[in-house]
Amino acid sequence: MIKRKKLLSIVIGAVMVSSVLAGCGSSGSGSSSDSITLNWETHRTDMAGTTLKALADEYHKANPNVTIKIESEKDSDSVMKTKAAGGELPDVSSVVGTMQRTDYPKYYADISDLGFTKDNLNCYDNAEVNGKLYGIPSSVNYTAVIYNKEAFKKVGITSIPKTMDEFYADCDKLKAAGITPFASNYKDVWPLSPYSDGHSLAQEKTGDDNFENSFETKNPFDDPNGLLYGFKFMRTMKDKGYLEKDLMSTSWDNSKKSLAQGTTAMTYLGSWLTPQLVQNGAKAEDIGMFPFPETKALIMGGDTCLGVAKTSKHLDAAKKFLKWLFTKDRYPKACGIASPLKDAKQDAPGLEELLSYKTPIITVKPSDDKVSKIWKESEINLSQELQEYMTTSTPDKVIQDVNSKFKAARSSAD
């Protein structure tokens, strides 16, 4: 009798311990016994209700206890910055691009345990802080000239221009045929970034992977092959009539349609654009990419990173979902963009052609905190300054004013 009581006591105790351990294991983990909802924010408002919803539904089917709720934000960076400050970031979201990397650990969870390393992930440094990873680049981008092959054929252009003289000669042929040679999207401002605050053309022209940090000792327009080159290029394109006829009536949506249809021949932006041209009616085989003439390198850069909120109540489940998005390249394939994984097959329209030219590829080193501080204190908006430079009767004054403001900011930062 005593033995039976003792045995019963042991069994009951074991059950109680098992229950406690089970409870500990399910807390915030999204285990099969929990029903949880993960909030997933995306800046891809064009896909939130279609391909990304299909991804969320696929994940829910494989993990019935986890529901993925998608939030789409057009001005993602601004909205997520506000939510980060308030401790209200969604479980998975776009990492705030305007935030200094050193601040990532304050708002985002360490995801170093998900298996993504410098060996298998391009642009790993984009979200790495002190050896720990806080985000995964949604894709990798190559900034280059994107062109409509049918527009080139129409005017008899049979090969891509390798020199600026050839480039301008091609623009003349296109203009004479009534085709807009080059899209600037002047009015929307942000498409001017590759020539201005994005520094893409300057980086490719110099081939300097540490170009960002040259501003610790130089002013923005000191280097004739740096930012000044891009400003002068766009002024020349405007003066020669190679851009849209009315700069103030340009529209991003109309520009994509025009490039897709071949009524506009070229632009200079990231490889993320080519799938959107196909979505706007172009045949994938009619969209090509080539290096900007006379540049020394192609810049491979990581696009917006995806990260997990440090404040997530379902941290393990959110990290599991993030890993799933990039396993088998699910997220990049859903968006039609280039995968950040090094062993992935890249099939974005035009990308195979671009890489076939064997231009050296470099990954740009991010700005040091001091350089970032100088730019911030200068309050210079390079894209707006480029707008002014392209249209003013005194372009040299724009250059002088920017250099003076930046020099003053650098002095105060010392």
C-alpha cells in the first residue's frame, strides 16, 4: 500500500514537472499548442495583397498555429522609425534605413543564430553590429543603365555604348526618332538619388569601395569623378534635351509604363526596377542592363533589410518566420528581385546581361559614424540640390554653397 502511494506520488510529480516544462517551452515561441498572430510590415504596397499574402497563407498552412497579418506602409522608413521610438515595431518589419547601424541592437533582435553568415549572405555588413546580425537584406541591387532593347533596335543601335561619346550619339538617334532617350523622374526627387545622396554613380566612376568615408577630409564636390561628375552629367542631359520634355510633369508610374513600352529608352537605377517594367507590360527579354559608360566598377548593394523587433512577444516564432522567408529564396522570388544569398540563381530581367560584361563588382563600405554625423549636421539634401543645379542659371553657386555648408559641418564635428 505504501509502495502504491509512493508510486502514485512519483507519477503525479512527473506530470506536474512535465506541465511546467511544457508551459515554459511554449511561452512566446509559437509552438504547435499556441495560436499566435505575427504582424509583418512591408514597404511593398504593390504586393501586400497578392504575392506576399500568398506567402503568408503558405506559411500558415504549414504552421496552422501561426497567422501572419500583413501591414503595408508606403512611407515605411518614417513610420517604422516612429514605431521603433515608441517600442511598437511589428514582429517582422523593414529595418529603418535612416537609423544608424550602431542603434540596431536597441530595437532589433540578434538573428545570428538563423544560419546567415558572411559566407552565404551578400551585404552581410549592412545590418551587422559588433559581430552580430540584426537584419537580412531583402535583395541585392546593381545600379546600372536599364534600357528597352526594342527602342534601341528601332533606331538602329546594335551594341551598348561603352564611352560617353557613344552614349550621347545614341541619345541623339533616339531623340531624332521621337523617343525620350533618358528618364530622370525629376519631379519625384528620389529617382535622382544615384547621382546625388545615393552616391551610386560617384562610387562606380571612382571604383572606390570606401568612397563614403572620403568625406571625412573632403567636401562633396572636391573630386571631379565623384558627386560632381553625376551633377554635371544630369545638367548636360537636360541641356541637350535628352530628358523628359517637361521636368515638372514627370510621374514615376508613367515613367515605368513609358520604359516598358519603349517610348522612353533608358534610365539609371537599381536592378529592382526591371521586374516592375515587366509588370507594366514589357517582355522580360526586351529589358536589358549595361554598366554606365566609362565607370570602373559595378556597385552591389543590399536593399532594405528585414528584421525582428526586439520587443516582439513571439520572438522565436518571428525569427522562424523570417528564416523561412529566405529559405529557398521564397521572399525574393515572390517579389521578383535578386536574392541576397550567394548561391542563389539570379533571374531578374536584364541581370544576366549586366553581369556578362564582367565589370568588377565591389560592395561599398558603410559610412563611419563621424561621416554620418557630418552629413546630418550639414542638413544638405543632395537630391534637391541636384534639382537646383540642373535648372538654375548659376550652377557653380550651388556647388560652392554645398561645399561651404559641408565644410562648416565637418569643422563643428571635429
